Amino acid sequence: MRWLTTLFLTGALLLAAGAAPAQTRNGFDLAGALVPADEIRAGGPPRDGIPAIDRPRFVKASEARFMRGDDRVLGVVRNDIVKAYPVRILNWHEIVNDRFGDEPIVVTFCPLCGTGMAYLSASGGRQLRFGVSGLLYNSDVLLYDRETESLWSQIMAQAVSGPMKGARLTSIVLAHTDWADWRRRHPDTLVLSTDTGFARDYARNPYAGYAEDSRIMFPVGARSTRYPPKEPVIGVEVGGRFKAYPFVELARVAGGEVRDSLGGQTLTVRFDAEARTGAVFDAQGRELPSLIAFWFAWYAFHEDTEVFQAKK
């Protein structure tokens, strides 16, 4: 827990130093940002102080001997290609610029919000490559694209400042599960290699203890005490409406399957308590992009969220 004390102290000092509105931060122009500039916080590292992985290497599942069954992974199936991105690596890099065949995508992870998301690496007809800005909004990582130096909110999937302000990224389906579950479902998966080109101790979790601690490091625009801050939820958007399915509620449902409706669509939510994961499907059985997040992070961005409650 020593790291956590140091991290919170660092966050408090940076908050005190960076609370005043500013037109630039970490070298990024915040003038006219879609979100309040004084709520864009310096997270500690400078721009690219957390280095994105631009040339990812992969190994076969049988060669990923560094993986344990309970290790968390982000998984993507696209264009007949299956890949797993270990969170033990993403904790140190947060962004992987990758390709699935001829299609460029970006895989992102924010350790502070527990959020893994993937998008097509294009917006407005422009191909983009992303880096870690060192800035946060609502405790969530702000990406930046190297082509225009616009800042992008991970959870909003939208540029909040810079030349591409207002543009959006297209989210793609991503699984957030454990290695044993992913490998069971996809034995032919490729796995992001620890041979990243950077000297990092991927056997060590720099955020050990964070998910179990009730504190959050940085202020957020909205708070709710309905659930503990770090309670995981499955969040989904349909037709401009948002809904959260807390793990604690889903665990009360026999069989872990919920039939629901949102934004005029019929949904099925399937929850796997053992692997601590879940997915959302439409009426035709197609999986929809959804997000596993800490409750505080989901609520900070979606104050008007609906919340699923299991029947007693």
C-alpha cells in the first residue's frame, strides 16, 4: 500500500497546484474545451510519460507462460483475428495502437476508472494514432491524437479540445474478463507480448490495492453513494440513454441472465460471476459495445443513468 499513499499524496499536490483554470496543460491547448478546463487535471506523468505501445508484438496462447488464469485481459475479436491484451501490461502503457488486418484500432485502459475500451482509429475521415496525454477528466485518461494534438476522453469517446473538438470515435466490442475465461472461449487467441520495447516490470502491479480502496484520487463532477465507488458495473448506451448493471445486482440473478429494455430496444445482459465479466446483446443476439467500469467513473459521466436492481 506504500505506492497508494504516495500516489494519493502526489495527486493531492498536483490538484492543489493545478486547480486554477489554465489555457494550456501538459502542452495541450484547452481554450474552448467541451468540458471545464479547470476540471482537466494533471495526472502526474508528462505527455507520453506513460508510453503507448505503437509496435505491438504478439505470441500464441501456448507461449504466454507469463499469464495466470486469474489475470485480467481485454479481448477483441475482429476480422477473423482474436487478440488478448493483458491488463498487467496495459497498467504501464494504457494505449495500444494496433491493426486487425488492414483495419487500425486503438485499445485503451484507464487503471483509475477500471475501464477498457477499443475504437476504430479514425474519425472524420482521418486516420489517427494515439498517445497518453498525462491529463485526466473525471479521473479518466485523456488520450491525444498525434496528428492534431486534440484531447480525447476515453469514456466519452469524444475529442474535448483541439482541432477535432466534438468529433467522436466508433467503439467496438471488447471483452474485459480473466485469462482463463478468454482462453477457454478462444484457444487460438494471440496475446500481447511483454516484449514491448520498454523496460517495465510486468510482474508487478503498480496499482495493487487501488481497486479495494474506497478512495478515488482525483475529483469528479458528480458523485453517488448508491454503491461503493469501486463497485464494478456493466454500462451500456442505447438510443442516447444509459444504464448501469452493477455486479452486486447481477450476482443476485439466477443464471446471471437479465432480459431488459433500453432506448426502445430489447436487451439481454449475461453475467459470469466467476470470471467477473459480462456482455450485452440486442434482440437479434448481436453483442453491443459495453463498458465495465467502477461505479464512481460511470456515474461521473452519466448522472442520468438508469440502474438495474435485482428483484428481492
